[in-house]
Amino acid sequence: MGDRPARVGDVHRIAASMPHVRRLEGPKGNPIYQVGGKSFVFFRTPQPDAADPDTGERYGDVIMLWVESESDKLALTQDPASPFFTTGHFDGHPSVLVRASRLSEITTTELAELIQDAWLSRASKRRAAAWLAEHS
């Protein structure tokens, strides 16, 4: 299958395919993917910091992805046309947000790279090195 626009199912499939991953359910049933007890993909519940600017309605489809560094975060969020964003709540936090409704603006290949990088940023050095050696 060729590259295509990303979908929510791809987030689940890619995150679950990474080694040593455990899927948890948050307090409101929201999926959380962890490696070594550290989250790397987190489906947020509606929060006041991520809401429609016109209506104030909280977004119910926000996914948080960890990133390696502040520069990675800026690279993804600085273009206003990007589907990735952040809020003041995440100042200083190594993560970006994306609405599920905007995932189709990136490809499955791009999504896989983002999730793999998120996993690498949270996995132990040993696990990360083993995964990189296998996928170089």
C-alpha cells in the first residue's frame, strides 16, 4: 500500500507496533501508550486549554505526542498552517498536540516517523539503541 493521509487508526497501529509498549486506559477511557512506564502517545480528554477560539467548545480529539527537543517542537508548531500546535499548558513540555480531525494533513509515513521519534524520546537508552540498530 502506498503512502496515504494518516488516520486515527494509524496512530493506534503504529504506537502499538513499537517494542515494549503497553496501552493503558486513562481515567476517562482515553488511550495512553507507554514504554517503560513513560507515555509517548496520549489521547487527551477535552481540556480548557485546547478549545475552538470562536465557540469556546473544548476539542475532544486532541492527541499528544512527545518530541525529543524544544527545537523539534518548534519545527512542528511554528507554521500556523501546520496541524500541530501547543498551548500555554505545555510551555516547557517536550510534546506537540494534533487534532485527530487534522491527521489527514500528514501522511502515514510522516506519522510513523513522529510516533517512532516519540517512542525513542521516552524509551530507555538500551531499548532505543537496540531499535535503532535494527532499523538503520
